[in-house]
Amino acid sequence: MEIRVLKKHEIDLAKELIYMTFHECVIANCCEKEISDFYNFNQIENFHRLIEEGHLVALGVLDDENLIAVALLMDYQFLKAIYVKKGYQRQGIGTQLLNKVKNLVCEDLIVYPHEKVTHFFYKNGFKKDSQHSEPSLVYCSIHTHQFENYDQVHHFISQQKKRVYALDHFKKFMNDLCQPQTLLKAIHIGGTNGKGSTTNYIRSVLQKAGYKVATFTSPVLVTRLEIMRINDCYIQEEEIIKYANRYMSLWLEYELSMFEIEVFIAIMFFLKHRVNYAIFEVGLGGELDATNIIMPMIAANTNIGLDHVEYLGNTYEQIAFTKGGIIKKQTPFITGEKKQVCLDVFKALCQKQQSPFLQVPPVSHICEHMDSISYQYANYQIELNTSAMYQVENSALAISILLYLKANGYVYFTDEDLLSGIKEAVWAGRFEIMHHDPLIIIDGAHNKEGVEAFFHSAKKYKDIKIIFSALKDKDTHHMLEKLLELTDDVTVCEFDFYRAQSAEKLAENFPVKIEKDWKIAVDTALSQEKNVFITGSLYFISQVRAYLLSKKYNL
């Protein structure tokens, strides 16, 4: 027996079961108003509309693929109906289904039951609800712990298992909660570099078109709350405290990791606020990353680089195979990767999954300006509000995804939405101008491929000074070699993070300056007249960015 969220094509079956059970078991005890209310709510047009708008969730119990029970949850707060097919009643099926509904509700679950079945709800923990004028019962979600502030929540989550690359625990957890992620219209973005930027370009265009758009991205620049946003506004502390108080005991029971907990909170946050689309950036790899729990409309990989080799593999083929794990059955996959060895892997995976394989078409007429870039994509003249050349590839991938979704009826936007959404999109920490006179640009070039991309954007500048720091597991030797091609004025620093590399290790035998205190290096650069680039780990960039903003430098 399986209990899960019902799929779109199963809604008609749910309606039939509800109608049949109502007439066989309930209608004889109903007054005219109750019968009228039943028919008004249970019109099939209402079902589809409410489900499409995200107001209604239909859960079903299936026995050998036969639907035998249905529950309807409205706005993650009201239980509108729970019906068990005649012949399956009094076997505990209704209680099992109700328990699944309870797990999807963060706060109180309210029901307005017929008096004939009130005993069922009393037996399952419901009580009289004095706060509503109409006769109702309420089930108070169990809170085994009471977090008082976000700092306590963040500390708790960060102390959970550091399971970097696995999915078994999380899959079981989400399965036992009836797979709520399947309710989201999702887009999945993987790759080595450019995932966040690509996500942000898609978000900007869809938001410009009037949609409510959720994003899940990492790492962050200011607060861990940034990881989950709706229309570019991150979740508030009060809401994340509610989720933590509600689900902490389950997280511990299933031994979820920090990242798995965050993915789950994001899913529930997005569903609660009825977003139109949710874009998930892969955290690490693909196949066994926690975000791979979603069922997207389309999946994409930006590019493949030799990063996180201890988890993903030592060759481009191995890493492409791992990152290609986000390719799902009959789900279109698109990539901006150009290396043939990686493309061959992606094509084979798509063929195995019977999924359409797509590539980003070439762009042309690329023109660099001091603070912007323009290029030709098909019949579109694209303008980017950045001087970072690597954003051409990221934005082109985003446009390809958007145009595919539009052509296949998933979204609608105008040409003006596309052009202005792409132009207005800004992704903090990526070739971001923080100060003029002297010019200070920060860029999270956190690996070998990132520095290569940074190099092509920075080489048009003269009289350069670079401040650099990185993590221990990166190819910092190659990164510094590339940076020294831009200038002989490179300073390496240290920053406060447990994985940060020491300044001495970074320097090796390179002709660079060592200043362990990065704040001193930044302040010194501000007193000079050179063009200053601060680059390396995104964790480093996040600290530098906050410092510069705190000093209130003007753009």
C-alpha cells in the first residue's frame, strides 16, 4: 500500500472516489446545506484550478495502483475532506492517511467534520477549536523543541551530520512525507561554475513576466537565509524558526544533514507561499546531491570542471557522469558545455533516460564595454549589466532554458520581459563593482575554471592589483599562475573559515606578497590608485563584501 501526493492525471479518479463514497456512506446523514456545500466544492473544475494555483493538495492511498482513499488539504491548514472507499473502511487506512496529512502541516490543522465522524478526529488527536465561529476541530502540530531565535536554529542545523554526498536518508524522509517536492514546477541547474548566475537570470525574466519565482542557491554572501528566496527576497527568521520547531524531531529521526534540512525547508517554504516556479541550484555534483530529490520540468548543466575531485571523480568524463545524474526519465536536459568528452557522456545519459538532449546555440557579435556586454542570440540583441565575459555563457544558457519552456507551453513571457529581465539581473559577488576611485571589483573565482573565466574579464584592465585567498582543496597553484599573468602585484591573505588555506601555503614560491590580515590588504589597496580585484573563495568574498559595505563605500 502506497500513500503519496496524487498526480495530475489521477485527480479525476480522486473525484470519482469522493463522489461514490459520499453517496454510499455519507449523504443519508446530511442536511440540504451540507449536500450543497459538498457539490459546490467538489466540482472537478475547482479541483484542477485549486491544485494548479497551489491551494489544494490531494493525497491518495493506492493498493496495487487502485485508489482506495483520498484526503484534500487546503492551504496547508484546512483538511477539506478525507474519504476511504467502501470495503476498505475500519482498517486503519484513514488514520494512516491523516497522519501523512499532519506531516505536511507546519502549524495547526483545522477540519469542519460532519458530526457522524467527529469521533474519528477526536481519536486522532483533534480538539474543539474555540477560535473559529463555525464548529471545527483542530490538531496542534507537535513541537518537541522550542527554538526562540534564528541563531539557535542555525546552530542546531549546522551541528547535524556533514554527509556531503549521499541521498538515501533524505529519499526515505521525503517518501514518508508523501513526496511534497513533486508539487513544485521546478528547474534544476547543475554544473561546476555559473549555476547561481544562470539561476538568477532565469528568475529575473520570469519575475519580470509576473510570476512568483523561488530560488534555492548556495553558498551565500551575507546570511544563510539567502539560500532560499522568493522573488529575490530571502526567507525571514520567524518562518524558518516555525519549520525548525515543527520538524526538528523528524530531522533527528531520519538523521538528515544540514544541506538536506535546508532543501526540505525550501520546498515547504515554496509550497506554503504558492510559488509559480522554483529554480534549484545543485549544491555538489548532481546524482547524490540533496537537490536531486526534485522532479523538474527541465534540467541543465552549465559546464564541467575538475573541482571537488575527491567526491566527483578525477576526469572530465567521471565528473560529467556524476553531474549528469540530475537527468531524469523523459525530462529535457540542456547544457552550455562544449568539451566533446563531456557532451558524449550527457548524450548517453539522455538516451538511457529517453530524455531530449539540447545544447545552447552559439552566440555572436560579442561587444565588450567598460561596465556592460552585448551579444547576438538568434534574433535577440542581448545586453548584460556586467563586464564579466563569463556571464555571456551563463545568460545564454538561461535564455535557452526559458525559450524551451515557452515553446513547450510551460511559461509565457514577452520579448521585452526577456531582454529587460536579462539586463536587470545582477548576481552579487560575481565581478561586482564595490567602489570607484579606486576601482574595486570582487569576484568569486573559487576554482581553476573560475579563475580562467575571471582572467578573460579582467585582462582588459590596466594597472591591476589582486588580493586573493582560497580553500585548501583547490588547485591554488594553477590559480595563482593565471593571476600572475594579469599583474605582478598579487597579495595572498587568510580568512576566517575552517577550510581556508594558509597564506604561506598559497604563496608557495610565487613572487607574491603575504598579508595574513585581509582587512589590512583591502584598506591598503583603497589608499592606492590601482584597479583592485579581490577574488578567490566565495566564503572569502562574502566577508570582504560585508566589510566594504560596512564602510559605506559608494558604487
